[in-house]
Amino acid sequence: MKRITRYIVFFLAMSSVSAIAQDYHMSQYDMASLYLNPALTGMYSGERGDYKIYNDYRSQWGALGTSPYTNEYLAFDMPLKAWDKNFGVGAYFINNAAPMGSFNTTSFMASIAYDIMSKDNSNGKHYLTTGIQLGFFYKEFNPNNFTYDNQYSDAIGGFDQNMPNGESFAKMSVANFDANFGIFYKYIEESSKVHPFFGFSMQHLTVPNESFTFTKSDVPMRFNFQGGCDFNVNEKLKITPMLFYMNEAGVTEFDAGLLGYYKIGTTPFQIILGANDRVNDAVVINTGIKYGEHVFRFSYDINTSYLAAFTGGRGAWEFSLILTIIKGHPMFSRSQI
């Protein structure tokens, strides 16, 4: 069992440097809005706010007996009025760390969005935005910290890192330019109890080279589709079914889920409960609190893939928050609500 687990951990680490390496994902993709879609930069769909701060932390695969893989996301955005037009500006930083081989990926993207159609020019009914992101990624690893198949020794019945690994790396770090694009729509008429929305984004438009070897290896373009609908059942209860589909180099991800928001009496607090199914991968349980426009959420992935046999169903946990700042008001005050 230990040998099998070691192979699995090795595969998870090496998948990060393979020719068709996939981007890291988040269970709470809707909380990392700039990473999801550039068109959401500084666009608050009619909600109050002068700027927002976003944070997400994800830890996974600790159940495989190694240090966990982690994702850290930090972002900032704000609406901006210029030339009698509505824009949104912001940026995000994301870091992905894998314990095997000290493999680390860091991305920084500056983001700008344009308000094509908002409540100001659509009779308060429609919200249509588009956005772009420009930035870079940096990847590094230590090949000496990996164990390779050539280093398996029948004599000792295990791996010997003193044996030649048979690999050839041109460098141990790589940096390159990257770009993303997106578009987003939401029906926002206040008198309606139903507010559908959908978005589309493309990442890695430049198809940058990420190879550590002498052979070129381009990051494949990633296509994201999101959709859902806010149902205001009554003054206390809102239900939001959501869908998310991703395709990158023929690898797909499909999520279907539901979030519910329940207002507690006359307080500014709302309880958040929900779940979603990442098909053939995990069932995700969500819980959290919304205070005015501030959101705090926690989720836990229950693994449903073949890896469940090795993890006992234990997948990842994730914590995220969105802080909405209104100028002239304390961050946590009923006057902000």
C-alpha cells in the first residue's frame, strides 16, 4: 500500500510538469471571481461597494500521507468611472505549491473590465460586461527532490535516489507572459424574483511555453462556462443553482450545485448552506456566513474518484472570504448593510 500511495503522489506531482498540465481548480470557483472570469472585475451587479478584497486558501491530498498541496489566492478590484463610462480594475495573485519536488507555480494578472450594458443604460434590467487580463506566471521545481522510475531497485525492493534518474532538464524555473478574456451577463431587474446569469472566459490566449526541458511545451488554452440563477423565494430566502464547465486540452470538469442564503431575523447575517457535485471527482459541502456584503465560506471535498480507495473519501478543504469596503463606513457596521 505504501508503494502504491507513493506512485500516486509522484503522479500528482509530475502531472504539474507534463506536456498537457492542467490548471489548478477551486471548489468555491464563484468566490474567486477574477480567476474565474476577467469580465467580473469591479463589476458588482448593482450591489454596493467601493472596492473588494478576496482571499481563498485550499489544501488537498494530505490524506495520501504527504504534505498537502495548497492553493492561495488573493485579489483586489474596484469600479472606476472614466470618460462617462463604467470600468472595473483589479488584479489577482495565485500560488500553487506541491510538496513533491518543491514544485511551485505563481501567477499575477492585472485585470480590467468594461460595462457594456448596465442598469444605467438598460432600464435597470440587464448587466453585460467584458474584460481582459494581462500578466505572467512563474514556475520552479527541484528535480533532485523527485523519485523516478529508473531509480527503483529490485535489490532493496524500493527506490534509491543515488541511482541515475535518466532525465534531462534544461532549467529548473520558467516565466512567461499570459493573457485571459471573458464576458458575463446577468438579468438584474429589482422587481423580478428570478435573476439568471451566465459567463464565458478563455485563459492562456498566448499559449505560453512552460517547458523545463529542451522540448517546447505550451500551456493549452482553457475554456470556462458558468451559469446559474438567483431565485429570491421571499425576503429571507434566496436559492442559487449553479453550473460550471471547463475544458483544457480535452480534459473536462463539470460542476453542478446549489447554494442557499437564509437571513436571520432582522440581523445583517445570512446563513449559507449548499453542495455541488464535481462529476467523477468529488462532492463538495459548503457552509458559511454573509454579513451585509461580506462573505465567509468554508467547503469540504468528499472524494468520489478512484483515489477514494486510498484517501477514505477525504479530499480537500477550502476557506474563502470577500470583504466589501464602502468608503466612509466602518468595515463591520450596520450602517454598511
